[in-house]
Amino acid sequence: MKIHEFLISMTKNISIDISKYKKALDFSFNFYKNKSRRGFKTPYFTYLSSVSNLIIENNGSTDEAIAGLLHDAYEFENNNNAVSQISKRFGVKVSNIVKQCSNFIEVDINKEKWLEEKKKFLDTMQKKSQSSLFVSLCDKFYGLSCLINDHNRIGRKIWKHYPVEPVNLIWYHKNLCKNFKKHLKNHKNLKDKFQRHVNELDYLLKK
């Protein structure tokens, strides 16, 4: 199946601007093609595609779906130039979602700095747009799915790829869940699924 046929089938019953979305796919692939998931050789682009698909499957708009493909562009290297390019190519709304979803974390960050940055993100969630919260929920949901899957595959060895102890990760995800329920309107099904993932992670850590 050709790429345009795949996109048409994927968005058959959803209002997505296929042409604009295809341009975002190409931009995202070129930007992330040399990046991999934390601790793994899985192409990071495939992670972003999955986040974007989740947005589309939950009736997200074209701008939200595109933001899902690009939401870490600023986060990787505090990359203002990337956000500027996104704004010019895909509009201010997309670039604003990208900025609001960003939680810049240095590669060799220590525990204290990690906690500080995560607390800052949690504290600002009430000020974020509904689109940004929705895209962020899809990102955190899929990221947690990957984390649980990785844990089931290789066990506690997974934690060596993270800058903090598992207890800090579960603290962060529990607070994310609470804030999504409090500040994000609608998307109850996805929020409930995220809660179940948080509960599953908590269970795995207590085994």
C-alpha cells in the first residue's frame, strides 16, 4: 500500500487534512531520523507516529495530529529554530502545542534537576490549552505503554536507562493522571486507560 493510500484509509472516517499531515510526516521523519528511543535502537520516529495515530483515533484535529508528530522537537535540544520552522510550515497553533508539551530534560540530568523539571511541568498543566493537554496525554499514555512493555520484556534492567528511581517515575505518572483528570475536558476513555496503566506500573514496581 502506498503512503497516500495508507493515510486515506487511516483517516477515512476522521476529518484530517491529508496533504498537510503528509508534509508533517516528512518533516518529522527528517528531524528525528537519527534519534532512537531511550536505551533502545528503536527509531524515535516510530514512537511519534504511534502517538500521532492515537491522537487521530481519539478524534484529534489535523493540528493536534501534527503536533503529536513534532511535540519533542523543542525538547531534544531546546531547539528554538525547530519551533520556528514548525510555526512557518504548520502554523502558530501547532508550534504553541509543541512548546506547551515540552519539558526539556538534559541527557545527563541528575535526580534533583529531573524532579525540578517534572514539578515545573505539573505545576503549569492548568495553564495549558486543551489541545496541548490532549496531545500530552496521548504522548504520556503511549510512553507509559512502552515502559510497561519494556519492563515485561527485560524486567528491572529497564531502570538503568532512566535518570531516577522507579518510585520517582510512578510519582510523576500518578500526578500526571490526577492533573489530566482535573484540567483536561472530555477524553474520559483515554484518561481511564491512562489510570489503568499507572496502576499497572505501580503493581509491577511493588512485585
